[in-house]
Amino acid sequence: MTHDIYLVLGLVILMLTIPSIVSALLDGNAPRFAAIMILIGGGLVLAALTQKPEGYTFGDIPLAITRVVGYFLH
């Protein structure tokens, strides 16, 4: 379950960096904050992928998201 939480948290962080990147580029600034968030989110996803013995496939990602949401709602 811990690996699922790492994966989902990392994916959420990576998705939230997209508006930050676009905003920084449109303002003419360097996306420094977005780069840090990409490193954090990518590190969480990489930790989940490498430390789960069976690994993840693309089909496992929606199942992992539902397990994490169910875990926190229960």
C-alpha cells in the first residue's frame, strides 16, 4: 500500500506542475519551482516503481489510485 501512495502522490505532484510551468514560461521567468516539483514527483514515482517487487504496468495505475482513495476514505 505504501508504494501505491508514493505512486499516486508523485503523479498528482507531476500533474500540478504543468500549470506552474506554463505560467512561468508565459511570464518569461525560469520555471524553478516547477523544476523542483518535477524532481520531487519524479522521485516519488521512481521510488514506487523500483521498490514494488512486481512493479507497475499502465493498467495498474487506475487500480492504485482507487486503492489509495479508498484507503483514505475508509
